[in-house]
Amino acid sequence: RAKDAGRGTAVVFDDTMHREAEERRLLQEDLRLALDGGQLRIGYQPIVSVRQGDIIGFEALVRWHHPERGLLLPSTFIALAEETGLIESIGAWVLRQACSDAMTWPAHMRVAVNISPAQFGSAALLNHVAEALAASGLLPDRLELEITEALFMNHLAESDGFLRDMRALGVRIALDDFGTGFSSLGYLTRFPIQKLKIDRSFVSGATDFENRKAVVEAIVGIAKSLHFETTAEGVETAEDLAWVRSLGCDQAQGYHFSKALPIDHVGAFILGFGNGSADAPATTHAA
Ligand code: C2E
Ligand code: MG
Ligand code: MG
Ligand code: MG
């Protein structure tokens, strides 16, 4: 009986795996067509200076408008794109599009682009960045590349050359999801980094937790002494904002200000944000 049940389970499990594999294969085929078919779009999420309360730039967040499945977030397809190698062309497209979109914004505003582990350390990435800058005419210091802290730590050998190349181009570097990746402080001093983005797990609703406070204070302290900027991710409420302000974060990003916006809404958002203070949440349109 136990044997039968065991076998039954195995069959069901096998079936599920088969269906999942099939599902992935279908999604992979769709993704191949998505880029050429114009189904990939970029949502732009504002990053706000905590002290002045103005927009310093936007982070480019890729979205897939799937004809049947609707809006898909990066968590459903970036890993797939990495496995299939499609991440290289998707990444190149995001860079090109983000740089040319940023050219339509006020000249002091930057655009931040996420770089996947699979793109990291390849010579193609350097070319794609240089091409995106040349094609758009964007000044290099308006482009910021976001690399997760974990990725940076796992690829220290490649990081060195990569960061040097990027700095030679004049592009800025931010460590994303900072606080989750166990960086050695020694490495932080060695690499040409301009910003730490404090992971939202330490930020959203964090007023309730003393230990999170200690983490953020420590990160801000390190950043200040190494002359890095800090951005708090996941600022969802006025309380979150007041809190990261009290800890001395330079910038804030999160649903309190806006979700990622379609490019056609960015201009109006900038105007509407106007001279309003950072405390005033603006209208949000999900991209
Ligand atoms: P990330 O770079 O850390 O981006 C921040 C994520 O947090 C975004 O999710 C954003 O929508 C979400 N977020 C922003 N504010 C809040 C908030 O107040 N509360 C909460 N709960 N979440 C907030 P999204 O767009 O789903 O992106 C997830 C991740 O996918 C990104 O994390 C980034 O690592 C990756 N990603 C996005 N676009 C690209 C891309 O073009 N290329 C690559 N390689 N990765 C990308
Ligand atoms: Mg990011
Ligand atoms: Mg992040
Ligand atoms: Mg993240």
C-alpha cells in the first residue's frame, strides 16, 4: 500500500515536472518573439532626493506585456532570459531604450539600468553600454548601472575589470539590494562604486524593528565615510520616508512616490511632482 502510494506520488510529481518544463519551453519561445514584437516595455520608477524633495532620476524596470498572459514582471522571465542567452539582446535593448528615453528628461536626471549576472563580465556588455551612449547622445554620468551586491561578491575577479571599463566610459555604478550580500568592507574601498541601494527588506515598515535600524545606520555610516550616495529602496509610506530621512539616507525610492511608470507618463509625473516636497505622494500609474 505504501509502495503504491509512493509510486502514485512519483507519477503525479513526474507529471507536474513535465507540465512545468513544457510551460517553460512555451514561455521561452514567446520570449524570443517578445523583443521583436515590441512586447517588452520599460517602466520608470522615480528616485527622490530626501533633503531637497526633487526627482534625481528614474530606474528602468523591464516589463513584458504578453499578448495572452498580460503584464509579466521580471521575476517571471529574467531567469528564463538568462538561461536561454536572450538576456544579452534584452539587456542591450533596455540600455538603448533607457538612454534614449532619458534624453527626453531634464538634463540633471539620471537613468539607472539593472545588469544581470549573465551579462556581467562579457565584452559584449561594454560594447552595448558604449553603443547606447553613442546612439542616444546621453552623457555617461547620467547612466547608472545597478549590480546586485550578491552578484558583485560572487564575481569579484570579473568585477574588477568590468568596473574599471565602466568608469573609463564615465558611467556610474550602484550596488543594488545592499545589505543582503555579505560584502567585505575591504572590497567596497577597492572598487569605484558611487552608490549603495539599501535593500527594501530593511526599509519597508522598518520603524518597528530595532535590528533593521542598526543595519541601515551602519550602511549609511559606511557609505558616508567612503563618499558613496545611498538610496533607500521600498519606501512605501510617509513613515518609511521620515525614518530613512532621520537615518541620513540621500535618496528614497518606492511606492510612496510611485510605481514604475510607462514612458508616456514620465513627463507629466515630473511636472506634477514640481516643487512639491518629498513627503507628498504623487499619483501612481503602474507600468
Ligand atoms: P530591483 O532592481 O531591486 O528593483 C526594485 C524592485 O522593487 C522592482 O521590482 C520594483 O517595482 C520594486 N519596488 C519598488 N518600490 C517598491 C516598494 O515600495 N515596495 C515593494 N514591495 N516593491 C517595490 P520589479 O520591477 O518586479 O523588478 C524586480 C527585479 O528584477 C529588479 O530588482 C531587478 O533586479 C530585476 N530587473 C528589472 N528590470 C531589469 C532589467 O532590465 N534587466 C535585468 N537584468 N534585471 C531587471
Ligand atoms: Mg535595481
Ligand atoms: Mg534593488
Ligand atoms: Mg531587488
